[in-house]
Amino acid sequence: MRMEDKVVVITGAASGIGRATAKLFAQEGAIQILSDIDEEGLRETFDILKDDEQNRTTIMKIDVTKPEEVKEMMDHIIKIFKKIDVLVVNAGVVRVGPVETFPDADYDLLINVNLKGTHYTCKYAVPYFKKQKFGSIITLASVAAHIGQTAHANYCSTKAGVLGYTRALALDLAPYNVRVNSVSPGATDTPMLQSDVAKQARDRGISYEEVKKEFEEEGVLGRWATPEEIAYGILFLASNESSYMTGADLRLDGGWTTQ
Ligand SMILES: NC(=O)c1ccc[n+]([C@@H]2O[C@H](COP(=O)([O-])OP(=O)(O)OC[C@H]3O[C@@H](n4cnc5c(N)ncnc54)[C@H](O)[C@@H]3O)[C@@H](O)[C@H]2O)c1
């Protein structure tokens, strides 16, 4: 098992990619602290783990936009588990629409969760990573960090920010033997993408299936990723198999940005 006795923290573990990652890491023997703002979803993630996996799992309701909650979580984890081997900075939201009518409140949410949430999650873990002198941090960027997407200017700006943040943090933590990388998923079949597609369908007056087909055709593989396919990339970056990678971005996008 590749994660045996490793302490793994995942934000946004109540759904989609976070949940799939939690399932995979549980099978690989990790001791996990799963967090999310959605307590019911977190409980569902916990319930789908096997008994022995549940014994190695703690769930915590945490809002990554609240620095005091994030700090409390990191301090608690260190108190109980003494170390963090892997931090998966996954919690995120999407809001789409043309910039001229984009609600300020939606942009605030995108910045607060995707950018500042990423920062707070790293900020309160970094002192411990520096002290222990090992570990791997994985952030969630997106194809939206690399290319433009129609009606996604605000979302793209936050994900491009995550990419820059990840690269720079990799430099700061390299002297401490801590690696920092991102993954950039393409269209991945999760509640987030489904809500994105539904909103675009409503805004453009076309069917859900039509928008879905457009997204499927973005990648040369011609389909959406499963959350599990993204989780395997995260596992690679978490494991020693990627020991010479830092400041890198792993594009898991079905060839979307290759064209
Ligand atoms: N699904 C895709 O196509 C896709 C593509 C590229 C990148 N991503 C990124 O992958 C990550 C996971 O997305 P997903 O598709 O699994 O979405 P999802 O909506 O299924 O899961 C996101 C999780 O983040 C949680 N969350 C939201 N706000 C939070 C907050 N303030 N505090 C704590 N948790 C919060 C949600 O409750 C949810 O459980 C996100 O960062 C997203 O931007 C997704």
C-alpha cells in the first residue's frame, strides 16, 4: 500500500474529486482527515469507506474561507497525529457567466474559496511542514488556469492564481524537502461540472446534453474524466513515485490543452 501510515488531509472531501481521492487513499492505507463545509456530504464520504478505513478516518466540518477554522484544524491534526504527510488543497467552487453581468458576490465567493481558501489551507500547514522537513502539497488548478473558456473569465482568474501560488510556494518549501505541485483536471464528471453545464444550458437556451457534448469534445479523448482518474494523479503526486517533481502541474485533461 502506497500510503500506509501516511497522514493525509483533504479539503472538499464531501463530493466529486475530493471524495474519490479519499476513497483511493483509504484503499492505500492512509490515515485521513477529511474536511468540507458540507457536513452531510462528508458523512456520506465516511459511510462509503470500509470499516477498517473508517477507523483510520476523521471528518471535520471546516470552511476554508475562515482562517480561524483552518488554523484550528491544522493545530488539532498536529496535536493528535504529530505530522502531515500529504495535504490535498481541493475545496473549490465554480460560477460562470459573462463579465458584464457577473454578480460581485459570485466573484467574491470564487476568490474567497478558490484563492484565499487555498492560501489559508497552506498558510496554517506550512509552519508544520517546515518543521518536519518532509511532505507533499497538492493544489487543484484546472484547464481554466491554462486556457480561456467562454463565460469563465472570473473562474479562470482564480485557477490561474492557484497555479502561480503553487509554483511560488514550491520554491519557498524546496529547502525544507517539501514538494508542492498542482493538478489541472479537464472536464470531470462531478456535481461541480454538472451545475456548470446546467447553468450554461439555461443561460444559452440550449439543452444540458448539447452543452455536455461541447465539453466532451474539448478533450481529444472525447469524453469527461471520472473523478477517480483525477484521484490517481493526486496519488502519484502524493507518493514517492513523484519524488523529483516540485512546482509542476499535472494536466489531466484528456488532451484538451494539447491541441
Ligand atoms: N469537475 C471539474 O470538471 C473540475 C475541473 C477542473 C478543476 N476542478 C477543481 O477540482 C476541485 C474539486 O472539484 P469537484 O469537481 O470535485 O467539485 P465538487 O463541487 O464536487 O466538490 C467541491 C467540494 O468543495 C467543497 N467546498 C466548497 N466551498 C467550500 C468551503 N468554503 N470550505 C470547504 N469546502 C468547500 C464543496 O462542499 C464540495 O464538497 C475544485 O477545486 C475544482 O475547481 C474541477
